Amino acid sequence: MAATEPSVIVPAGEDVKKIEVDPAKLRNLKIKSGVVKRYMKDLMSYRKEVTMQKAKIEKFKEEGKEELFLRQQVGCLRESEMLIPDIANRLAVSLHEIFSLI
């Protein structure tokens, strides 16, 4: 299968313009957009995990679980909470990189 040069067709009134796209930039854009998708998925996952962990801790408190077990659960919650700002920051940097490519 022969490789074709990537191009984008953009309607402009009745005329059609053909814009050439640098293959290296297109490849880089695809990679970076994949990174953004992954960070979005991670961010949503960690937020969901924090919500579930808080509910679990409250349930364990109501059930009267032992203190050591509760502290371990709170430690897991804190780790997840610390990851959210890190992933959000990485997402912002990746988005900035994508916008700089466009």
C-alpha cells in the first residue's frame, strides 16, 4: 500500500482549498492527542476513586471498623487525592503543547 501525502480539504465558498500538512507534525499531533485522552481518562478515574473511597471510609466508620484499618483507608484516599492535581497539571501541559502545534 503506497503512502499518500496527508492533506486536509477545507471548503471556502464555492472553491475548495487543499492544505498540505507536514507528516511529522501530523504524527506528533496524533501522539499528543492520545496523551491528552489518556490523562483525561486517568483524571476521571482518580476522581471516581476518591468519591468511592470517601463513601467506603464513611461506611467503615459507621460499622465501627478498627482504627488501624481506617487509617490505611484514609492513606489510600490521600494518595488518590494527591494524584489528581498532578494529572490535571500534566493534562494542562499536554493541551498547551497541542495548541502550540496548531
